[in-house]
Amino acid sequence: MRRAAALLALACSLAAAPGCAPKTVTVAPAPTAPVFPELVYPGVPAALAGVPAAVTHEVAWQSLQAGDVRAAERTFAAALKQQPTFYPAEAGLGYIALTRKDYQGAVEHFDRAIAADPAYAPALVGRGEALLPLDQRDRALESFESAVAADPSLTTLRDRIEALRFRGLQEDVSAAREAAEAGRLAEAHAAYERTIAASPDSAFLYRELAEVERREGKVAAALERAQKAAALNPAEPRNFILIAELYEVMGEDLQAMDAYGAAVALEPGAGLDARIDALRERMAFAALPAEYQVIESSLTLTRAQLAALFGLRLDDLLARAPRRNAVVLTDTRGNWAAPWIQTVSRAGVMDPFPNHTFQPTAVVRRSDLAHAVTRALSLIAAENPALAATWRASRRRFPDLGEGHLSYPAASVAVESGVMQTADDGSFQLQRAATGTEALAAVQKLEELSGRKPR
């Protein structure tokens, strides 16, 4: 109370001095409990402490905390009239505007104080408070951070800053995800970049941005983001799954296998077995001769290609078949398919010609395919007689193939088993060249009937 009385006396003497405004400055009683305890007192810097406006400013603040907002406003204005460069009073007027929810007006007052002293913490805090209701969170956060840098004693503001960062992160992540789901990839990309700048150690942000970049076609950039996510959180299998998928897109199958392996090690049974198997088979396929790789797209098929197709895709079945004695072939030495030609010949699926030639470059007709299919079906039937009962008992009718033809039994069994198909008119077309697609489909069906999962 002695301090308030002294301020009153000094304010009155200032009011009576020559050149002062005729109105006197009324001092509010010092409040026992501030009405606005959340407001930061706009203290007077040492350079301004001895000026008359400093006393008037103190009176204005006491009026504000006593709840007399109008008197406080008049008194802050009086301090500025006494000394227009007394920027703490501008901050005081900013707080007056805050109490009235005039947020834009508050920002203007605080900006003027900050223009006079960029490190004036009370105005920086007040501006942050005014910017939040104006939905300018990023600017508010920047203002709060500047305030703490200027005055480290504002410890309670640090928690506020962290809460704002977290809330802002949540809002930005939600906005980024919404934009990504709606297909607004550029918007999502920008939103994720902002969140990463605010939280550079959040692994999930890098992973989600990588997903957006993959959809944008920026595969290399996406891989870099995914690898960053894995480095930040090496215990999250989704990071490694994404890395593997991106490597697959880039055709780097070996690296993809390694990444899938890392994901499985973290979470066994994560449903990746099928992907790993498919990748392994693709790698094996890529290592095969070019003659084999073009089978699916070939309009015609050679005997060497058919032998390789049966030998590779039905290897388990052929390995279990009763073996013939070594087959002597005079024209397969050095042929790319020689190992598979030996396999199918010894299993009895494809026969050499009487002159001991295999003729690996000869074109396969549908009749040839039907005979090879039927012999493979015989091996399946030997292991599963019940499965073979239906196709053995049925006799399919063909408009272009009579039952007395030597190839009729093979054609009938091949079609009744579902391994081969007829033309739209039901004809079998014995002499037509078999396509690679037909041969591949037949072998896939044979795999299924043999109990092996088709590849």
C-alpha cells in the first residue's frame, strides 16, 4: 500500500506540473488478486525506467488488474502522450484489446511495441495470444518462441509452446491425410513437409510422405523418406515393407527381398510370405534364358520351350515319376533347354523321335500339347486315382475330331480335365500351333491338379 500511495503522490505531482494535461491520473487501489493473472506484465526496460511515463504506465497496469479496463486504457494512452516512444504502454494497450477480444487491434498494438524493441518479451507473448484466435497458429508459435528466447524466465510458456506444436502437428497430419485421401497430392505433400519441419524425429511422417511421393511418381524420393523412417524407428515393420515395395517398383528385387526379410523378422506372420515367394520366383525367372522368358508372349511354341515349361513348373511331379533309362538324344547338346529336355524325356512326358532326335526347334501343335498334357495327367492320376475318375470316364465330342483318331483320347482327356480349352465352336484344332499363353495356362492347371500352388 505504501508503494501505491507513493505512486499516487508522484502521479498527482506530474499532473500538476506545467505542460501536463488538465486531467489528473487516478491511481487504482492495488488489487489483492489480479483480475487478469494470465497477462504478462509489460515491464519497463532499464533505459526507460526513469521517465515520467513509467509511473503512469504502472498506474495503468494496476487499474487493469483491478478490473477497471476503461481507466487502464485512458492511463496507458496518457503514458504514450507523455512519451510517444514509450512502447511498454503500446503493449499495455495490446492487452486491453485482448481483454475485449479485439484480436486484430491487439496485434497492431503489440506489433508497434515489437517494432521499437524486437526482443520485448511481453509484447511477443501478447501478440502470440492475439494471433491464436485469428487462426494464425504458426505465427503465434513463432512469437511465443521468440519471447522465450528473449526472456528464458518465461518457463510456463515452454509448456504452451510444446502443446501448440503437438496440436499443430495433429492438425497438420489430419489435413495432410485428408488431402492425400482426396487425391490432392501436392497439397498433402506440402502439409507433410510442414509437419516434418515441426517434428523432424517423427518416423511415421516420413513414411506417410513417402506414400504420397510414390503416388506422385517420385519413387527415388519416396525411398529416401522410407529409409529415413526406418532409421528413426527400426522396430516398425511397415517402414521396411514400404522400402521393399519401392525397391520392387524400381526393379531392385534383391534389395526388396532384404527389406521384406527385415519386416518379417520384426513381425512374423505379417502376411508377407506370398509376396516373398512371388519375388523369389520373379528373381528366378529373371535368371532363366531369354527363350524361356518370352514363352507367355509367343504366338508359337518350340518343343524346347515346352520341355522347359514342363520341366521347371512341374519339377516336383516329374521328380516323383518312374524314371526311364537314360535317353539318348543326338540334337540337344549345347541347347539352352537341354537339362529340361532330359527331365521330360526320362519322365515320359515328351518322347524323342525314333531317330533319337528331340527336334528342339520344331513348332508344337495342339496335338503335341495334348499328348504331353495327358502324360502328365497320368502321373497325377497314379497318385490320386479318385481325381482322375471323371476325366477318364468322359468322352468329349469335337466337330473336327472323331473318336477313331489317334489323338482323340489325348484331346478328350486334356479338355475334360480342364487343362486345355476348345475353340468357341467346340473344335479342338489338332494342327493349329499352340501359343505360349495356351501352354502356360495348361501347365498352371496341371500344377493345381498335382497339389502344387500355381506360380
